[in-house]
Amino acid sequence: MLPRDLQPEHFRAYPSEARKLATESIPALRRLPLSFLPNLLREIIEYDFKFPAERAALIKELTSLGALSDAQVADLFGGFSRITLSTQLENVDWVNSPAQFVEQLSGHLWTTHQLDAFRIAATKYADRMNAAVAAEPPPIPRLGISIIGQGAGSFDGPLFRKLRPYGTYFSRVKPDNGLSLLLDAVTARAKGHPVPYGHWYIDGGEPAVNDSTLTCISYGALKPTRAALLARIRSEIERPGMGPEALRSTMAQLRPADLGVHSTGNDVLERFQLKLLTEGSGTQLFSTSFAQWAAREVLRRAQPFTLLVRFAPRQRQKPMNELLAAMENQPETDSAGSLVDEDMGAYYNWLNQQRLPGAEKSCFLVWFEDHNSALAIGPSMPRGTKSDSEADLGRLFTWLL
């Protein structure tokens, strides 16, 4: 079947909202080349499990595609149309299994030396769509907070080296009740600007608060899911012929119920947490990797107004078999090594926040937990400076915003 043959009944296996969206978009979808269309269907089929920002972007993209003239379609997708596909690929059920099609397409492009041509076509499309469906800046300045060094003692080396050129370093922060002050401030901000999935709290350990005004995820709360996933991985890799690519495909098809996750009624968040564990590298084993990847994906997908990330000590690096076995015992932690990871993680959090609309007005705060060191970045903070002013985290938060 080719895209021009699409009919409403072809989408009957899609989740309800995705089925409605795909059916309404059939006139636009029929005009797209097969080398491109499954990439778009991969997003549409997940529509029910996407965050509001993602849904809005996808609808804008489909609306823009539907408004193109035939000449514009020919120009925009000419590069894709020149990609030759194998009979095997054409026979894949690309409507109901678009992700599998895209995975096989990648290998086909490599072996047929069409990867560069596909990349050029994809870049042209991305540039055109980014201009057409650009997201609006948030109604309030975006705020990111990273808390690093939980449980760490003194640290002799300089912290926040990569961030210092962009903000003000505070050396006399009062650490008393610092975590509570920041959580209270973030919660108050969420209550003042209530938006679904607009305010997040990510914890690399056990969450310090579970307020319904914040979207909360934590490494500690997902321990049963992580254990079930690692058991599944151990079982899969023992099967004959199971290689990395086959394992990746198997993990991509997992659903929360496959790992014994009891439904909370929030399918969007449940699916998101599963993807953190099945798509992220090291998120199943290292709390720092989990917190870092979760922050990256939240910023990329949900584009929140507020994001507080609290890192926690990761287990010490060991051979993989020992790391897997440590899930069943109390793992040995590496506070010093974790602090180095977290310091870099805070820098990445800021970088990813800066990629979002409204970056010029956004604010960022990183604090060495239970210590006197913090750094603030924002329009009100002089760049590359140091302050010896004494203040608690609540006052510093006020200065920043």
C-alpha cells in the first residue's frame, strides 16, 4: 500500500485521539512520500500520550502540511521522493508499526548509500517546519533549578565553572531549610500559574514532597519498575541471537502493564516514565543519569515553565554484572563522583532550557545542597560576577525573579 491509498479504516487500531487526528489529516498524509510519512505517523500514533506542548506542535505541523499547494509539496518533499525503497520495506505495516518501519529504513539508507540524501531532505523539512510552527514564548519567565551534592561533604575544587560566565556566584548562602524554601517557592509559582505539566519536580532519590500542583517523578519511586525492566533485560539477552538492536526494538515495544505498573489514570505520565527507562542510557542503574535524562526530556517535550531537579548520589561504577546484581542489594554510592556528574548535569540543564522559546528572559539557579555555594543566572544577575552577600535561598530566589 502507498500513502495515496490511505483510508480512515487503516487507522482503526490507533488510540482514540490519535485515530481522530490521523483520519482528519488523510488529505495531507496522502500527498507525502513513503520514505517520509512513517516518521510523521510515529508521532501521530503517540498523540494520546503526548504533553500539551507536543500536541500543539503536531497539530500546527499537520495544519501547515495541509495548507501546502501541490507545487510546494513537490518542492519540500522532492528529496524524500527520490529515495528508493526495497520491496521488503514497502511491505512493512508502516501504518500500524511506523517505528519499526523507521528503524528498518535507517539500515536500508545506510546499506544503499542514501543516508546523506535523506539527511539533506530531512534538514530542509525541519528548517521549514521550525519556521512555520515556532512555539510561543511562555507567559512567565521560564525557571530552572538544579540542586546538586546531596549527601556530599566538603568539595575543594571549584563548582559551577561552566556556568559562572553567565551569572552571579554566591559564596555565603545560608543553607538552613534550603530545600524546603525552594520547594515552597516552586509550589507557590505553580499555584499562581496553573498549567497541566507546566511545573515539574524531578528527584534522583526519594521525593521530598509530593504536591499535586507539581508533576513529580523520582528515581526512588520507580524502583519496582526499574527492577522489573532489568529482569526483563537479563532474560532477553540470554536468548540466542539477541543483539543490541533486537533488544532495543523489544524495549521500545514495552508498555507499562508489561512491567507490572498499576495504572494511576495518568497514561501520559506513565508512558513518559517508561520511555525514560527504556530509551535513556543508564537511567535504570544510575540516579544521576536518570535525573539528567529526565530533565532533558521534560524540557524537550513538555517545555515547562518551572523545572526543579534534585540530584542524588549514584551507585559506584562497577562491571555491568555487578551493577545489575546491585539492584537486589543496597548499592555502594559514590558521593564525590556523583557531585562531579551533577555539576555537569546542572550545566546541561541550563543549556537545554536555553534552547526553548523565551530563553532571553529565563532564569536558572544551581545550589550545592546544605552548603554555602549557589549560582544564579537571569536578566537581573550580572554576568561573570561574585557576590559575598549573605542570604538564604528564599531571598536569593526573590532576587533572581
